Amino acid sequence: MLGVLLVVALSVRLYAIDRIPAVVFHDECDDLVNAYQILNGRGPGFFGLDWKPQPAASVYLLSWLMRLHASVFSLRLPAAIGSVAALIPFYFWLRRAVAAPAALLAAGLLACDVWYLHFSRVGWSNVHACLFLNAAALCMHDALRTGRLRTFAWAGLWSACGAYGYAAGQVILPAVLATAALTLVRPVVPRKRLLAGIAVTSVTAAALFAPQLPSIVSQWSRFQERNRFVFVLAGENQRLPTFEQIEIVLAGFGRKTVQLFAEEIPVPLIEERPDRYLRVDHGALARPTAVLLAAGMAVSVTSVAWFAAAWEWWLVLGTSFFFTQALTIGSLNGARGLMIVPILYLWIGLVLHLTWDACARLFRPLTALVIVAAIVLAASTTRQYFAWVQSPALLEALEPAIPIREFPEWQAYVRQWIAANDGFFNLDMYAEHRRRAVGQPE
């Protein structure tokens, strides 16, 4: 059944992916510019930094696809495949705590979540962090119970993969090591074995990420550009007393936690646009999803048995949320916070498990109602996604952008420009080219 779910999830993602969203927005365009530069021998090295600036590995993957077929479909295909692949470790991670039907239904609901689906059908590389976090957490969960050093090594490998991608992926290693460190209090395997495993995870991740370090160290100031912009304690806040800085961070943590469940998310008067990533007028999560999440979290902290199963979820969520949200400016940010979405659905799986179990004990055919309810919710959130992604509000938020119908012309001009010039080509330069082409004044 998991295979069927993966096929359905991929089909939802590939449906009209080259037409919806109806624009190729600036982040997608900038990734493509880097990819075209690589194809022309003018881009960053594989272990260099891309335009964001972050490790260039993700734009190399894009360049290989664009070499095969330069199209909007190829641009958005990696996110579609990566988001579906992430459902596999998610299912098995959740399966460690709940029965198969609940894990399968939770994976289906995650596949159709509006927030998750949005990043699964565009050219952003953020969604790959979900795959690497789920895989690393699954391996660490198993390693802490078996003591197998090779499983610890796999946790390190997936953590390193995350560090090569979107910036939030750099949180994966601290998150899984935090769960390992806390396990030292009451270990399942001998402490010496556990300490050896933590060392194996750390060394594996460090060794695999080591080739990237020279470019980061040599371009440290550039590498930190984005972090300096979004860090909540930058600017005037860095001169505040430590106590006030702690207050700012804790206030941000609380405020964004509320926004995670709220029906509306404020759009701050800063350059960041949360409405590019989330439905700010309808909430980050659909209302039934938020209710299920709150119920699952409540159960996991009021039941000793379920807390024993869910404490790892809490630690991974808290670590990820702290670094990607509490330490950053603005409102709840769907791009930086994307990798927490699968973690949230672990608690939804818990509720589905309890509901399924209750129905089975009362009258087994009632479990069919759980399946029907999950399908109805998945269909509803899918419809909500397609309505939102085609709305004028989102298309305006994604500006500057290139309409899909103009993409071939933009692509041809950019590739021609890159073949003859060094430097970076952005959408402002293309807009100037278009004005000159039609004879409009600058």
C-alpha cells in the first residue's frame, strides 16, 4: 500500500507542474541561472557556493536535468521526487510507534498538506531537507536501540546530505545528536557503545561535508550574508544585554508557535514575504489538521506511554523550530520551517492510531470511516492548494517572476547572455532587456 500511496502522491505533484504555478518566480530563475552557468563552465564548482549563497550541490543536480531537457518540468521535477521520497523514511519512522494503517494514512495526509505540497511543485530545493531529516532521524532512532555502528554512520550520512542543501538542513546533525545525547540518561544499549555511535555519526557527517569547508571558510562573509539578514539578534539587537536578547528569542519562539496553529499569519513590514510560502489568510495548516496536531501533542505529554514514544519527536521538532524560527526575524516562515512539517504529522499519526484502535475495538468495520475521513481531508487540502496556488494574491507575492508563456524567450536570452558574459544575470536585467526590445523608456 505504501507503493500505491507514493504513486498517487507523485501523480498529484506532476499534474500540470509545468503550468501551475503559472509563473517562474525569481528564486527559480536564479537557480536556473546558476545551472546554465555550470553548463557553460562559468558557474561555481560542485563544492562552491551558489547565488543564495549556500552549497552549490543542489544547482548541480538541476544543471544535469537541464542538460537533458531544459524546461519548467525539469526545473520542478527534483522537488516533486524529493518530497515523495521523504514519505518513505517518514512512514517507517512513524511506524516505530504506531500501527501500519495509521502510519500510511498520516503519510497520505502529509503528501497532500498545502504547505508541503506547495514546496513539492516548485523549483525550490527546501523540500529535500525533509527527506534528509526524516532519514537521519529514522537511522538515529534505530541506532539508539540496536547500538549498530553502521546505523549511526547512516545517520551521519543523511545529516551531511542535509548540510549540502538548503540552509535549514544544517540543523539536522544537531537535532539527531541531541536525541542521542539525551538517551545517555537512560540508554537502551551500553553507554560506551552509545558514545562510540555518537562519535561515528559526528565523524561520518564531518568527513562527508569536509570537501565543502574550504569554499565556506574562504568566503565566510559571503556565506553568512543570508544568516546575518534573518538573524533576530543582528543589528541593534546584538548590542542589547544578554537577558533582553534571551527575551527576544523566547518571545519569537512563543509567537511563531501560536502562528503555527493560528488561522492568520501577520505579514511584517520587512523584505521577507511569508505570503510566498504560506496561506497567511487561512493559516499554515488546514483547520482539521491543526486540531489533530493539537490533540496528538496533548496525548503525547499527558500519557507516560506515549511520551516515551514521542519524546524524540519533541526534541527534533524543538531543535528544528528553535534554529529556523525562534532565531530568525519576521513571522512564521514557511521556507525555513518546511522541514518541521513531516515532524508535525507524527502526532497526527498518533491520533489516527488511537482512533483506528478505538474503532477496531468497538466494531471493526468502523475503521473504514477513519480511512474515508482521511481521504476526504487529503482531497480537501489538495483542492485548497490548487485554489491558492492559482490565486492572484499568491502570484503577486511571487513577483518578480516570468510568466510561463515567456519562459522559452527568457531562457534563450539568459543562455545567450551567459555564453558571452561573466557575472550573474537577474530578472531586473531581463526586464531592462524587454523594455529596450519594445522601445520603452527605462
